[in-house]
Amino acid sequence: MMPATSQFAAALQIIAALRAAGFEAYLAGGCVRDLLLGREPHDYDVATSATPDVVLDLFPRTFAVGAHFGVVLVASDCDAAQPVRAKSEQLAPPQVVTEVATYRSDGAYSDGRHPDAVRYTTSAEEDVRRRDFTINGLLLDPLRVPSSFFDSHEKAFAVREGLIDHVHGLADLEAGVVRAIGQPGERFEEDHLRMLRAVRFAARFGFHIDPATASAIRRLAAKTKAVSRERVRDELTKMLTEGHARRAFELLEETALLAEVLPEVARMKGVEQPPQFHPEGDVWVHTLGLLAQLEAGCPLALAWAALLHDVGKPATFRRAERIRFDGHVEVGVAIAAEICRRFRFSNDETSQILSLIENHMRFVDVPRMKASTLKRFFRLEDFPQHLALHRMDCMAGSGNLETWKFVRERYEAMPEEAVHPTPLVTGRELIAAGYQPGAAFRPMLRAVEDAQLEGVIATPAEALALLRERFPLN
């Protein structure tokens, strides 16, 4: 067959084997959509009329991770041209794992996520019609794709020869529409997360949401409260890190989903800011300005900090001689901590998100910082993320980057040894000098480190002399 990526080759081998055994088998879902859009799919999924027990028996290396719902994972060597080894042989990496799903018709979804019962079918059309969106309901017969496919610059056109479209997905793909298959309300009642996925797909591809689909989302938005927080978190993280965060959050607001999944962010809308510092508008508009700058593949913590850096402003808004947000950083950290807890971020992720929020207003103080304070500022975990957040914050407001440039230049010019110098003394030296171990060691070592960072002392002898002066022995 034509040269191909290892993932495509593995899927092709599986389809050929299923066909040889007398079953239907096609590429399905997102990989077909992406090929038609001229994008390289992340993976290739197979839909087949073969039941899971047949798939498990037909291929030597399988994983029945979702067999209850008709899904089996099939492992293949990356060199898919080579025969698959017997089950008794050792599994040797590298390998490609392909999801193979049996055609099915789902029963009711009482939990808003999984069908209560699954009925297998031999009808590809019946299987497609229980999927989420028309653009994800396309099937492709790769054996009908011309051999010139992978040598062609018109891959999207070549794919059409093998396309099977039961739901008019190609027309919606060409028109740039995210449309639920069948009745939108039914699709969203089956899996409430599909509402968030509609937003993510629309933002990712620059599509609009079909009016009937959008109307159903607004009507059922509150159902997302029943979705596990981890699933919601993962969808929101994808929205923030796929390079189209601003559009995604505009759509979340337009479809009433934002108030359900992130009410703290929804409260930003209409919260005024002092125009001399924020000519762009209210807190929501300012936050959207940061989201617009998030690039595809940006760090998770930076993306969430861009979203939440001013989450404390609605609660601290007041008018005095001007609009003020006294304590908004501290309040914002507390609110963000609750959001991180609610969405079950890891400890490391939470720590970095909160650090970015907690320190985002410190940049204005850098010109007045003592050397020791500045160096400790530079010690913050992944300080370039702090720089990136500050730059986005400036660009979404006044556009003045003078402070950012100043801090960046100081950071890049400062040697690592100056920021993290080797300690001049430790607790062992303090004991040897006659000091009794205890809680007093902490301020003593801090005083030595401060003086070292300020350039006042540079040797262990100078450090001990400073300690005897400030912390005399009894």
C-alpha cells in the first residue's frame, strides 16, 4: 500500500484484517474530519461490524479497556508492514495502539455520560447517528483512497473518494458549522460534556455553532454540573491551550456555559476598571485580551493564570477617588485555590497557578527592590512564565512594556550563581561556632543569605562575623 504514518499504517492493517475476516471496517470520527481539513490526525480510530469478542480473538495483542461499550485497543508494531507476533512473544516497543469500536446503538444515558445499555449493530449508519456532531460522524474507507494520497498536496480532496457520509457532515465541514447529529437536546442529554466539546470544536476550527445546537446548549447548560469536574477541567484546559482561547471563552459566555462551569469568571463581565490604566474596558474584556495571546501548546499553569489573574477584582471593586480593587490579588489567590481544588488540579499545577496570580502585580515594584528581594523574585518556579504573564497583562491593557523589558533584561543578564549562590554557612557551621540548634537558626541563615545576595559579604568568615554582630552568643 502507499507510504503512510505508522498510525495510519497500523489502522490500515487492522481494517484489512477485519475485511479479510468478512466484516465491515472504516476509519471513523475525528481522524476523517482532520484529513478533510488538511490536518494531520493525532490518532486513527476504526469502526467495525465485528463484535469485541471477535476483535479480541482476531488480533494477538489487545486490551479490552472499553469492551463493555464495544471498544477494544489493538497494539501493532510501528512498522506495520511486519507481521504481528504471537501473544506468547514479548511485547517489544515501540508500538502503535489503535482504538477499534464495534458499531452500536445506545440505550438511555441516565448518568449523562455512559449509556445504560449498548446494543451492537451491523449498520454503520445506525452507529454514526448516535455520535455527537456531524463533522465527527464521517467514515472513510482507506482502501478506496488513491495511492497518491500521501504524495499529494491535495489530501483533503483525495480523501473524498473513500468518504461515507450519512449525516451531511461534509457539507457542515465545508460551511464551518458545528451541528449536533439528529436532535441536539437528545445528544446533550446523553452526554452533557458534549456541550463543552461543541464550543471547543467551534473555537479550534473557527466554525460557528448551528443555531438549533446553540439553543439546546443554552437550555441545558446547567446539566454540566453533573459532569465530573476532571472531565470539565480537561475540556477547559484544551480550550485554553489550543491557540483559540479567546474565541472559546466568548462562546462559553454566549452559550450560558461559562456561568455554570466557571461562575467566578462570569462575574468579571461588566466590572469597570480605571480607564487611565485599562483603556480596553472591563475586567472581562481585559481577560479576553490575555486569552487572545495564549499560543497553542502553552503551559497549562500559564493558561489558567491568564484566565484567573484578576479573578479577585469583582469581589474587591469599589469607588473612592477612583475605581479601586484593594486586596484583589490576595482574594484572587483564594478564589483560584478553590477553583483548583474543585477541578482537582495536581499539587504542582495548583502551586504554579497560584504563584503566577500571587506575584503578577510585583513587577511594578522591581525598580525599587533591594538586590536580595529581586534575586528571590527571580527564584520563583519557572520565572519565564511570570514574565510571559506580565507581558500579556500589559499588552491587554495599556500596551506599555517598559517594566517588562526592564525585568527581562535584568533576569537574562543575572548569572545563575548570583540568584542561587552557594550558602556561606549552614547549621553545622553555626553549631561549631557555639550556637544552640533551634528555631533561631532560620532567621540567622536568612540574614546571612540576605547579606550575601546584597553583595555585603562573600566569604564564610564574613558570614560568621555578621552573625556574631547581629546574634551575639550569650
